[in-house]
Amino acid sequence: MMKLAKTTFFPVAKTSRKNMSTLSAEMPVADFVNQMNEKYADLHKKFEDNFWATKMDLKGNSVDELTRTKNEYNAFISDKSIFGMVKHHLENPDLTEREKKCLAIMEKTYKCYLQTSDEADKARQEVTSLEGNLAKDRNKMKLGYTDPKTGEFKEASSVQLSTMMSTNDDEATRKACYEGILSIPKFVAEPFCEVIKTRNKMAKANGYGDFYEYKIQTTEGMDKKRLFEILDDLESKTRPTLEKALKTLVEEKGEAARQPWNRGYMLAGDVLKKMDPYFPFDEAVSAWARSFAAMNISYNKSTMNLDLCDRKNKYSNGFCHWPVAPYIKPDGTSVPCVTNFTSLAQPGAVGSGQRALTTLMHEGGHAAHFANVAQPSPFHSQERAPMSVGYAEAQSMFLDSLVGDSDWIAKYALSKEGNPMPWDVIEQKIKQTHSYRVFGIRGMLAVPYFEKALYELPDDEVTAENILRIADEMDNRILGGPSSRPVLAVPHILADESSCYYQGYILAEMAVHQNRSHFLKKYGFLTDNEHIGPDLREAYWKAGSSEPFLNLVEKFTGTPLSADAMVEAISKPLNDRLERQKALYEKGLKEGAKFKATDDFMSILDMQIRLVHGDLVVATTEKNTFPECCDQYKEWIKGLNKDDK
């Protein structure tokens, strides 16, 4: 098998060093725009290559190199002199439409990152270093649980601990896993203090009240007050449903179900085991690809690196990033996307197949979205501000929502023998979870309320003790008790690119339900609907950061974004949902999946896939057909050394 060396990341068109340093207000505007695009693409790729290397713990990775390339990238997109050139060229009365569009997104981007003083610039560099060190320490943290039967400490990732809490029959073991997860907040709280204070220092030096205000205005284009008007409305509308769900939980499952290590198990532990044979991990890649092909989703000649399996020292959260951001060049040719996509699957563990497939649908949705951005600058198609978090997450969350639809399950949740999941298993899952769907929404809500409280603390009150106290208070206030994943264990909070990010998931969830309702009214079905890919491409994906997210939602669905469809879904009577899902299941069985695993559908997806595990390239469509790659990956999984996961 091939080794994936650090130098094999895919290149973009080379830009001469001479051109890199000749940006000026006097140069022809077309040359200025083109050189800005090339410079941005070069710096973005260098940073992303190092981001991937450190998060995947590749050989030779360097936090110092990550910090250096991130600082260079940040310095470019916050350079006052370049911002002045952009403003100067925008005053040109003879701009073409392409030039106007490029300069407008450049101006918007610089406004997100421009440091208005030396103090702010220094603070940004300081926080980058602090974040890199915290990420390195967190990745190297000795995480696991103490086996209650033997007293032996067993190493396990946060994903493994969460999976065991949902599936292990022994309560003492589940509690030990929860205590293992609790070690994360205790480990990160102290070093996180300086990150919080330095982030606030940077934000205040730029004229914002705090870091949360800074992030919300630059990512979602709204102020903190407006955002929390929306979130407070959602919180108040879902609180009665939460209180009812907690009461029902105790009545149905007993008081022990309120314990954070028991809730997930008592809600789904039994049915997860019944579902598990119908989500074999080694079929997940094929099911995702066939499902997307059936929806006529194209990746426009992208290359995708997929690192799917969990292993020691690997970053503890799935993500999808783009070292090469796509755009359309002046001659009309496209720069195709390169995607780095990771999940934390544990082949053989109960629930690993379903988790892997859901993550593939989610991160694969991100990849499809960015691959289809059709704008004249990579500034439009990079995943950071001014890209709206809600906009980006709405695309991926819509596509992963299909995994919960009974017609999708009937077509794609098949045992190794090819048998579909029985209806009684799906029915049991719906009965066990429908009344408690509010827990997921409230779980998302806890994160922005927690982060808002952190960044509103005066510096002298930013202590590890206060951070842990506020985290506990927020879990109790928003969730009605301790969470199986304490809010400070959410990895997004620590990293710059995903901090103050979770409100985007909530806005996206609103859009998901609104978009589902629109598609169902228009077409009557979602699974294997060949119109979904083209419709999403035209309505959402092509725009990139060129249009506000809320405008896109309203134009597509005909109504402003609201929580109405989401609240209606979680409040629907159980029998109504069962009736609807049973009809979908029978329809799915009758139709079957549009594509078989052996069919040739890669011409629809139009991409190259590289299945990797850290430095190792396991299989690639650059050398084999897609079915051959899937077979190679299956064989590799069989021999995967458990100690290397």
C-alpha cells in the first residue's frame, strides 16, 4: 500500500513570488483581482495542509508550522494596505460585473478580519499560538475510563466513550465512561482561560463588545442582541416540550434515566443493537455515494480525501475542509475543489456503521455544497467568515436528515446479506425517540448560551472554577440536568475556526425543516429524488458567500426563516409520525435503491475519492473503479489493527 507523504497534497496553480509582492492600487484592476485570487488560494492551501496534518496527526506534522501558516494567512486577510487597495479599485467606474463581484467579496472578507490596531493584531497572533498549544495538549490527552470490574484504566476516545454510554449493558461501565468524558472539561478549563481573555482582548481592540459579538457579526451578519432574540424565542417555545419529555422519560424509564450515563442507553441502547446489523460499517461509503448519485449530486471534478476511522491522537470531531477552494477563472475554466473529510468511526463497535454513514451524509453534503460554488473568486468558497455558518450547515444537515427517513432506511440500511431493516425495528426506534427529539435541539442551544456567558465575564472572573460552574449551570438550565456530553467537552468551543459557531447549527436546523417541507410540497418525496441535487445547486450552492443566507432561504421556500417547521416536527403526535413513516417504508421497499453497489454512477458524482488512514492511502479511484475501492477498503478494515484505531 502507498504511503501518503506530506508532499502529495494536491497543488493549485503556482504563483510566482514576484507577482505575490506586486499588489498595488495603481495596477490594472483585472491584474489586481487575479493576483489577489492566486495569493489567497496559495496561503489558504498552505494553512489547510498543515491543519489537516496536525488534526490527523500525520508524520512530521508541526504545530509551529500550523501556527506560522495560519498567521501568514491571517496577516494577508487582515492587511490594511491591501484593504485600502480593494477600496480604491471599487471606486473605478468602469468595473466589469466579474470585477465588482470579486472586489465586493474581498472587501466583505477584509472587514471580517481587519485588525484596527497593533494591539488587536498582536492579540490575534497570541491567541493563535494559545489555541495551537491547547489543541496539541488536548489531542495528546490520556483519555479513557476505569473498568469497574478490574480497576484497569482503558484508553478510549471521546467518541468511543459516547458510544459505550449508548450501548453498554452495564451501568457501572456507562458511568465510568461518563466520568472519562468529564475529564475533558477539567483538563481544558485552566488553559482555556487565557484563550478566552485573549480572544476578548482582540475583539475589544477591534471595537466589539466581546469575542462572541465579533464572531456573530462576522459570520452571520447580525448582532448578538438579534441572534438571542431568535434563540430566546426558540428556547421559550421548546421549554414546555422539554419539561413534558423529562416527565415522560421518568414515567417510562424510571428516575435512573435522568442520569447522564443512562439517558442515551435507555432511549436507544436496545434498539441501536437491533439496528446495527443493517448499518455495516464497510458498506457506508457505498451507501453514501449511491444515495447522492440518486439525487443527481455532482462534485464537479473534485478530489476528496476521506479519513474515516478513529485512532489515537486523531482530532475528536468530524469535519470537512477545503485546501483548494473552487472558483471560476477569467477564461471561464474552473479550479476544481479538493476536500479533506474526516470522521471517527470505530469498525466493529455497536452503532459505528450508522454513525459513519450519518457523518458521510453530513460531511459529504458540505463537500457537495462547496464543490458547486460557482463564483469568480476563492474568497466566495472558503469555509470561514464571511461564509455564514447557518448557510453552510443547512446544506449538510439537510442531507444527513435523510438517514432518519423510513424510505431511505428501506433502500440503504441493508444487512450484509442484503436484507432490509424490518419495520418493527424502525417502529421501535420512533417510539423510543420521537417524544425526546427536543433533547437534541436543546443540546445545541446550550452551546451558544454557554459561550455567550463566557465572553461576557470580566477578565478577573475568567477562572477554571467559573468556567466549570457556568458549564454545569447551562446544562441544568437548558437541558434540565447534566448532559451526557458536557458543554465544555464540545470540541468546537476550543478551536478558533469553530468557536461561537453552534448557533449556526440551530439556524441551519430551522432551514432544514423549512427546506424539507418545501421539497415535500413540490415533489412529494425526498429519498432518491433526482431534482434535489440540481435544485440545491441553483438555489443555494452556486451562490457561495455572494448572497445572505436568510435571503436564499426565503427565495427558495417562499417564506422567511423561522422555527415553525422545526417546532411542528418535534410536536407532531406519535401516531401521525408512525403512520407517515410506515407508508414511506413500504414505498422504499417496493422501489429499492436507484443504484446497486456494482453500478457505474461515478460519472454523476464526477469526483476522485481517496480513502486514507493517517499517512496511509488505502484505496483510490485514481487507480481503481469505485466498487474496487470499496472492496479494497473492506479488506483493509478486516485487518485493521485495533491498537491503531
